[in-house]
Amino acid sequence: GIGIGIGGTACTVLVGLMAVTVPASGLAERELARGRLPSTSQLFTALMRRSHAPLPHTHDSSAGLPNRRLSSSRTPRQCRVRAARKKAFKMEGQADRYVYAAAEPKVAVPSLLYDTMGKFDDTGNMTLDAVLDAGFQGICSANIPVENEEELVGAAIAEMKKQGYKRNDYFLQTRFFPPGLQHGYRTPYDRDAPLPLQIRQSFIGSQGNLNLDKFDAFVWEGATSFMILRDREMEAWSEIENLYLEGRTKLIGISHFELPQIKELYDRAEVKPMIVGQTLHARHGWNRDVRKWCAENGVIFQAHRIFEMNTWVLHDDKVLEMAKRHRCTPGQIVIRFALQSGIALIMDLGTPKEMQQAMDVYEAFELDENEMEYLERIDETYWLPYDM
């Protein structure tokens, strides 16, 4: 078991028979200052940082984001990123940089979005790494306090503005998580309020966190029922429709709904969802049924956890051969397959190197017809009783 004692701005954590005093920093420090008990994940992060040397981009969140002014060595890189951004629509073979919903007016959605969740105290700096250094044009945030420090995403956006970024230079998507997915006791809305009001409160909270009045996309993450839709879900969707009709977001969508729920909501909605997201499973044909439905209805398909749920693909012999032939990593092969298949990816990347490798896929190589066919049907190659 785990026992925790609080004193000042430090915690004594009793793990088994070993007591370790952990200096509280970041999330844990703020919880202690409020007289509340930090979550286990916050204490674990503090414990790991005490026992290991900090990563190069680790910083003290209480001091704000570090100065990220462009140095002379970074300026040429920035010029290349901005030049690529301006001409991307006109470049031959670059169509896979953006995806579009059928709804008017057309909104260009980057096919690679950087996922800010799970970065904790490093959220701001890693967002800057993704946008300023790697060249990501899309940021995917979420109002889920235990998992995402959205205020630090807002701090990163403020720093981008200082460095010359205009609002239309980047795509910003944020998400609503219902109470069942809000881990712990910290929620960005009243847990006892009706679901439509929770959505409105979450949206307003994201506006404050990010210091933005309007978003490019707002997505409802996670259905509150299984396989069918209840009236309360349609009432909740009506509130998301209101946000769209009020001009507060350019696109609206749902994520991690089952296909029958997606179809029912689409049929009953006054304003149809423009984005549908799901965890991507190679063993289910890369969500082939949902992808087909999205293509037929002009809906953007966004995929999550492309690596976590498909590690076996990265070790497939033919995928390894493709990686050797194209002089890239197996992960880049899978990303390239997704882009050429019209799948937009929300990328959970932990290092600047991973960010750069993902962005390099746009211009490094293309998969041929045989390679695409093999990857599309890779679920027929193996019998897998569960995800690996």
C-alpha cells in the first residue's frame, strides 16, 4: 500500500516499508498549497524526478515558461517552417498535409496534430518544441485537469504570439471529457450539473485556459452510454451545436463513440459532426468500417494512439523491410500509411526527436501501391486475440 503524509510543501510517501520525502513541485505543489492531497500520478512524477536527473527541457512551472526567443541559429529554421506553411496548399504531392470535412465553409485541418495531454509540467515547453522546432501546425488540447495542464498550453500560445505567430498560423482543437473520464476529484465543471451545462462550462474554462475566444475545433471525447444514444446525449450535442452556431468554434465533433452511436447522432443532429475520432486498431483493419462511413459522409476521421495499440505492426518483417528500403523507422512507415489513407493523427510524442521524425514523413518518402495494400490488409496476416 501507499501512505502519504503532508508537511509544508513536501510529501512523505510510504511505499511498502520505505519512506521517501518528495519535494512537491508543479501540480503536486499547487494541490498542497490548496490544502488538498495530490493524486498518485502527481506524487509518482515528483518521486521519479527526485530519483532521476531531469530531462533537458524540464523546468519549474512556478517560474513560468523559459525565454524562447529565436536565436540566430534558430531563425533560418523558423523561416523554412513559415515558408513551407504558406506554400503547402500549392505544393504538388502535399495534399496529405491537410484534411477537410464536407461542411461549408471549408476548414483546413492539419493531418498531424500534437497531443498536449500527459506532459504535466513540461506541457508548455513541449508544445513549443512541437510548433517552433518540429513545425507542427496543429495543437490538440483538452480540458481535463488531472491529465492536461491546459493553462500551460495557453502560455505556449502566448509565447508563439510573441515570436510572430498569428492566430491563423496554427490550428487549435480542444476537447470536452465527461465526468466518467475526468479522473480524480478535479473537474473543470460542476459534476452535479446537467451534461449540456457541463459542456458549456468546460468550453468556457478552455477559453480562459488558452486565452482564446474561438477554437478551430471542439470535440466531445467519450460517449456516456454504450452502443445506443439516450436523450441526454442528444441534448448535450445540441449544446455543442449552439457553440458552433454562435461562431465560437469552426468545427465540432465526437470521439470514441461506437459506429451505431455515430450513425444515430449524425441522423438526428441539426448540425452534423464534422470530426469523428477513435483509437486506431490495425487488428480491426485500421477501423475500416468507421473510416468508410466517414469517407461516405464527408467527415474527418481522427485517430488516436497509433503506436500504443499497434506495437506488433512495428515488428512485422515486411514493415521492417519497408523501413530499411525507405531509410526510415517502422513508426514513420505507419504514419505515412495513415496519411496516404486520409487518416488524420493526434500524435502523443514525448521527445523533440519523435516530433521531428513525425513531421519528416511529409516529404521523406511515399509508399507504393503494393506497400499500401499490404498495410491496409495487415489484419488478415495475423490472428490476434487482443491488442499487443
